[in-house]
Amino acid sequence: MTTPSRFHSVYLQEAKCSGCTTCVTSCPVEAIRVRNGRAVILEERCIDCGECIRLCPNHAKKALSAELEQIKNYNETTILVSPSFYAQFPQKYTIRQIQSAILSLGFTRLFDVSNFAYQVSCATAEYLKNAPDSAKPVISTSCPAIIKLIQIRFPSLIENLLPVLPPVEIAARKARSVSTNENHGIFFISPCPAKITVPRYPPGYESSAITAVFSTADLYLPVLNALKKGESEEDFSERINPGCPHQGYRWAMSDGEIDSLKQYVGKDEKINWLSCDGISHSLQTLEAMEEDLLESVDFIEMSVCQGGCIGGPLVIKPVPIAHAAMRNRLAKIDSQTENTVCEQNDFKDIFWTKDILPRPSLVLDPDFSKARKMMEKIVTITGELPGLNCGSCGSPNCRALAEDIVRKQARKEDCIQILKKEYEKLVLGK
């Protein structure tokens, strides 16, 4: 059994790993190395983006998620379903049919996470009114991988994070509050490894109300089979939490959080916003923020997954297909609920209660003078390497290999070009 990490849910199945370095060179935060013929995840650098899961040709990377059998350990179970899960199924199935199919797997109650997104939108609008200029642009925190990325690579931007709980945590706390059963398991279906990690290592609050998390891929087939068998025809209405979903469903797609936020911004207020999805766009935007190039922007919606949560590494359907399914279902929902007004509550209980701290994994040494000397060595060694950035050494690029050498985690001879020269010198006298 793989021991779960506090910081990430991605793990390696060593038997499937060929040491090919595909994950090493594709990891956007350089958190993977190949050592002794197997990939190694650097825990302090991993942000749980799941790019390695997408790209590994041997399917050696997985997310450590819950198993359906675990629900038998509880007298009462609640399943939290995000809108990205509905997008995985053919459009002929209604959201209510999908919800009923999920409940047929053995869950006691279902909470639609979309019902709680409006609370975050309301709280965001209120926060933006009072946020000081130093805290702008305010960065959305619905994507936990973005929070980790900022902690590790952009710690100066921590104060720009929106200090509000995600909708799924609000839903979990609501589910916990309406039950008196002490043996109550609350489960979530996640499109990505980052959200699987959150209950173990919640950002901005002490503990999560979520018991465990399934991956979308794990529950897709059981739910689809239930739909095909017609097991979703039973009326489960009384076991589904009613709410205000029509704006929350958009959260699964890029720009969805912005669309919801617009509903709660006063008519006389103007919010200058931008939206970016995908790890490369997110990195570019954060770098621009560090350089003070976005001073006129008030709010940034950001996700490491292309297309938003429907593009997560643990989903089944490609983004265009999932997007079409969401769009068509949204049209029906909007026509049915266009006059619905969501109740605006007191939102003081959904703000963070704990500071987000930097995770300085890139610091060479706490002692500045030692760190400077190490940096000088890295520059020197980088100049001695061929600069091919091929990854054959097991590090992402030549600069990363130089750093690994200085940290005593690699040798210069790990570079095949250097090794070739050493061999020729030894054997051929060149």
C-alpha cells in the first residue's frame, strides 16, 4: 500500500516505470528526476498538477484516491459531486439521472457542489470591495495546484490569494452539519490529484470536513453502467440536496468563476478581470504579476488545467466534448432557473482561518553566503555542460542537473556527453 503524502497525491508505480524521462522533461515545475532507472518525485516541489499522469506512456503515474469499497465502513455516506463530473456523460442523460445513478452505488445522500459556488462568488465580490491595492490582483483559490505553485515559486504573491474556502469544502461542512451520525463519511469526486490532497493538507484552514476523495476516472464506469442498466430511474429526489446550481455549473469551465462573480458585483462597481487556464499561461501570468505588469487588474481566475476543471488529468472525456456537454446542459438549466435569486448569507465562516506559508523548495541554503557560493557553482557547471537539455541524465535540463550536482544529488558524469568524453579520454587518449 502506498503511503499518502501530506503534500501531493501523485505517486509512481515502479513496476510500470521504464525510466524514459518523459515525465522529467514535461513536468512544469521540474519536480521529477530519474535515479537508478526509475522516476523519483521531489515531494517539496510537486504541485499535484498531474501533467505526468497525462503524459506517461507507461501509465506509471497515478493519483492515490479512495476506493468505492470504503463507503461500507460508514453508517451514513454523503457524496459531493462537482459539475465537471456531469460533463463526462453523454448529453442524453440528465443531471438528475446522473445523480440518481451515483446514489445507486450505495451513498446515503448527494450534495451538488454547484449549489455552494454562489456563496464563494458573493464572498469574493465583498472581498474585492475592501481589498487594499497591495492585495490586487486578487487570485482565485478554487484551484489548489495554483496555491501550491505560488507557495513554491511565487511566494511574494501569497498575499494576493483570495482567502475564501472552495465550494466543495463549504458543501462538506454543510453535509456534516445536517447529520447527527458520528460514523458519517463524506466523499468527493475529483477531476485532479490536487483536490484529492486537500483533505490531508487543507490550504488556509486547519482541517477538512471531507473524509476521502475518489477520482473521476474511478467512478466513471460504475456510474455509466448504472445509467445503462436503468438503475437511475428510481426517484432519489429526497436524498439530493436542493440548492442554487444555475451559476455554479459554470465553475467547471474556464471563465466560469468570472461569470458567476459578475452576478454579485454591484451595478455601479467595475471589476477589471482576466482569466487564464493551463499551466503555461498560469506561469506567464504569475511572472507578469511579479513584474508589476498587471496593476490595473482586480481579479484573476486561474487554473492549471486547460479548459478548467473539465480538463483535469483524472477525467475521461476530452475538453471539447466535455465543454459541449456542459454548454448544452447549461442552456436547459438557465431556461429553467433564469429568475432564481440565490440567497446571500453572512459569509464570515467561509474565509480562511490560517495563513498560507511559503514552501521554499528552491532555496539552495538558508545561509545567504553559502547559497551565493552554490549559485556560482551552478553557473560554472552549467557552462561546462553541453546545453542540449535532453533529459538523458535524469534531470529536466542542464541547469537542473547543475543544481542537482551542487546539491550532491547527481554527478557530472550522469550527462552522457560528459561521460562519452571521459570514456574517449580514458580509452582513446583523446
